[in-house]
Amino acid sequence: MQIIIKTTNIDLSPSIKEYIEKRIGGLTKFLKRIDQEVVKIEVEVGKPSRHHRKGNVYYAEANISLPGKLLRAESESWDIYLAIDEIKESLIRQIERYKYK
């Protein structure tokens, strides 16, 4: 499995990178039947603009390329780690639906 991380309007700190790899990389247990060489995950985290200070400041998006399907999740939150957790939960639900079809 290949995880590609992109940031917008923020710097990618080692702690954010490690958190993404741990949380999103944990999806491999749900994709055991699929060849891991084929699975590609693109994650984008950031701020919608540099001047945004209040409200849902951070967002996270993820795309998982599976054979014959593209799974996508988006989330906005006041905390970047919370946004990453929300996209993980959304992707788990989508993977479960994908496996049973």
C-alpha cells in the first residue's frame, strides 16, 4: 500500500505525518483480500486559506484507489487530528460496503 500525503497552507510536521501513517495505514487490516501493491491512498490535510482563524479551520481529504472503485472521504474540523479520525471512520464504512459487493 502506498500512502501519499499532501498539505495545503500548513507545514507537514513529523507528528502529523506519523499520525496520518498510523491512522490511515491501519486500514490495511480491512483490505486483507486486496493485493496491497494495487492499493493507493492519497491524503490531503490543510487549511482552506491562510487568514481563516475561527470555526472549522482544518480539513482532511482521502482518496483510496481500489480495483474498480475510488473511495473518497472529506472532513472539516477545528482540530487536524479530529479531521483525520473522521475520514478514517468514513473510509472504514465505505470499505465494508465495498467488500460485500
